[in-house]
Amino acid sequence: MSHTINILHGTDWWTDCDDVAALRILCRAHKAGKINLCCVGIDSVMEYSASSVSAFMDNEGVTAPIGVAFSAERPGKGCKYQAGLAKHPHTVRSNGECMEAFRLYRKTLASLEGKAQITEVGFPQIIMELLRSGPDEYSPLPGMELVRQKVEKIWLMAGRFDQMPGREYNLCAYPVCSEAGHFICENSPVPLVFLGFEVGVDVITGNTVPEGDLLKEAFTAHGSANGRSSWDPMLVEAAVTQDLAAAGYTAVYGTVHVDAATGDNTFTPGSGNHCYLVKTQPNRFYEDRINRILDGSAVG
């Protein structure tokens, strides 16, 4: 199997079920040889986080290391699908079996012969911690230089760009999210690609997945048996495709700014190293494209 794109994937795997749809797209692209899913970092941590991610990936037939952002532990058992997924067979039994996520990213990047891309569909603190990290047993390079040498670009489901200032959950939910968004935008040594709230909110997917499927189970537990907005699957599907025009997007280039206190985002057009995606097709185009992956009627 010849993989062409190395991907490190970050997910909150918590308040919404579209994280599960995104992971399915990555798993199926991995199995189809389009990507190498190098690892998964969980950036909002509850009791069944690692075990439920493990159960889902095991069910998909994909093995990849799981990292946990231990600084982002959330009290209680509030996720509506984690406990159910964790009842299925899984290799990773608990969060404690996992590496700290940013250290897993360092280990993964240092071990790769080529470069990688990072997709983040949740809170961005793992990326901030990676950029701020110092040399360790995996690489003598500080995080900023390691990313500069080993990462091609970073894809973020974050922000809102149809109004200014924009306000979106992944950058505003917690102070660390706002801090991380600000730090990444100010300091990233590689290009940033943003897919904003407005892109996925009206694209409803997951409604064609059959009963008995773990993805259907997660959507039903979340209360979205008839489908959910597609922020996360749209972001990773664009990253897998790489060809933005073919995936139905155009990119608007410039510089994204995130307020470190509020998480509100603004955008300065120009020749900056950032861009946000704008749809070029009707919603049905993306719904059909993603649903065919999710329900198995397409490969990859």
C-alpha cells in the first residue's frame, strides 16, 4: 500500500459527533492508501476518551497511536457517545496508557522520513504545546523548528469568516483555546488553512449511515440520527483530497488574527501565510461526497 500524505490528527471527540465522522474519513483514506494516519491526539479528555477512539479505530481496521492532552481533562462523563463506543472491543483501555499528545506529535514527526500535515478539528492547544516544546529524546530541535522542518501545513476547523469579527466554539470555549488560537496564528512557521463555522453548518451528513454501524451509534447517542452539520468531515476531506478546486473550495489568502482573551477572529486579506476556505458548490455536492464515504458506497 502506497501512502502519499502523512497526517497527524487532533480531535476534541467530546461535544459533537462530527468528530467521529471525520475520523472515519481519515481511517478509510488510510485503508485506501491515500494517507498515512500517523497518530490521533485527543484535546478534550474525559473518562472514555482514549478507549472510545480506540474502539472506533479498531472497528475500522486501522491502528495508530493515540495521544492525550492531559492538561485538558474535563470533569464528569458528559460526552453522549464515548461510553457507548467504549463498550465495543478496543486495544487502548484507558487514557493513562497514552502518551501526552504533543510529545506523541514530536515523536511522530521526528521519526518520519518525509513531511506531514496536521489536521485539527477540535481545540488547538496540542499544536500550541508542540510549537512551544523544547528538545527531548525524540528530537534535538525545539518545537518551532521541528514543525518548520517536518510539517507542510496545518488544517484547522476553527473561526468564522462570513462576519467580522468571527466567533466560533473551537477558539472560544476555554481560555486555553483562545490563547492557542492566538499563539498559532502569530507564530506558526508553516501555512494555516481554516475551515470556518459558516462552511459546514448547513451541510448535513451522516444520515445515510445504516443501523448497526458504530458511526450511526455515535450520531444517535448525540441526538443526530438524521445527520449533523459537517464542519469536521469537510475539513479532513479537503485535507485528504489536497486539490481544493476538486473538493469544491476556493481559498482566500491573508492573515488570520485571534484575540488571545476572547477567541474572536478577524482577517486581513493579502499575501499572508494563512487562508480560509469558501464553498464553490451547492451544499448537496458536499453532502453526497461525504456521505458516500461515511456509508461505504465510496472508497476513501
